[in-house]
Amino acid sequence: MSQYKCIIFDCDGVLVDSEPLGNQVMVDMANTFGANIDLEYAYAHFKGNSLKNCIDKIKRLVGKDIPFDFEDEYRKRSFEKFKDEIEPIKGVNNLLDKLDIPFCVASSGPENKIRLNLELTGLLPYFESKIFSCYAIEKWKPDPEVFLWAARTMGFSPNECLVIEDSPIGVKAAVNGGFDVFGFTAHDYKDELKENATKVFDSMINLPKLLESHS
């Protein structure tokens, strides 16, 4: 029996395998303006970040302003790519079926993106009315407010909740809010999560055992 009463999942890279897709679109668009970056750069600098911060980084890289509709165009292209290619993280359906405590999703993305990706991967029924977006409160990780809001709404205090994150920024947000956080390392190519996470794991299949051992 786990000590936790609620689990708060990040979305991208934790529930849905969207990080390679969204970051590739960002790289391709940035490179049309002369950014000269690759996917590895995107993982290091964009993953877990707000879109505004990503666009600011691209502006600094190219040394000039980029078109004002960059964000709209990014959303359009990434949504199209998600519709064609997105998959759930391996083992996550089975995990959600087995969880016997409440859970929700708290993400930096806008709610329509969270909903789209959960719907495309068949996960939306698990999270209906339990979706928390940074855009709704206009505070982004590493600010912990999205996790605090999720915990309050679900009816729990931070010390009763566990956050599952896959980015250093997300892990920091959870720590800043007083949460335990397990780092999901499937795309943690530089081994960055273990520095601040309570525990790390590389497969959703292993999470139930981790929960039991952390009781």
C-alpha cells in the first residue's frame, strides 16, 4: 500500500509520447530562420519549458525577431503531426487501469493540446474533468502552482501527492511545491532527473512496485 493518496501526471513524455514529435516540429521551424539546431538541442533547452520561453530562445539564437504567427503555426503543424503519429507511453494504459488511488494530469501545454493528445491515444476517459493546464492560471513550471492547484482541486495536500515528471524543469516545479516527484527517464538522455527527483524509473511497468516500496 502506497503512502500517496493521489498521483499528478505530467502529460508530454509521461502519458503520451509527444516529445520527439513536438520538438522535431520546433527544430524544423527554428531552422528555417537560421537557428541551426537539432533534436538533442531541443531536448536540452525546450523540454518542459513554456512555448513562450522556447520562442524567446529561438529569437536569441537567430538574433532577430521571428514572425508573430510562429506560435499559431507551431500549434497547427504539431497538432497535425500528433494526429498522424502520436502514441501513448508504453504500459501507461495498463498502469492507469490498475491504479487504486485518484490521479490527474497537470501540464504546461494549453488544455486543447492536452485533450487532443489524450484523446488521440485513448487516454482521455481516464482524465475527464481532471486536467490542469498552466495556461489556465498563466504560471509555468518551475513555478509549482499548476501542481498546487491540481492537488487542492483533487482534495489533497502536497505531502499526500506524488508527481510524475520527465523534465528537469517539471521536477523542479514539483520540488518547489513540496511534492515528492518520481522522474520518468525514458527520454532522460543526459541523466538529469535523478539529481532532484525522489526516485527515478524508466518504464511505466515498474511504477506500481515503486509505489509499494515507497510506503
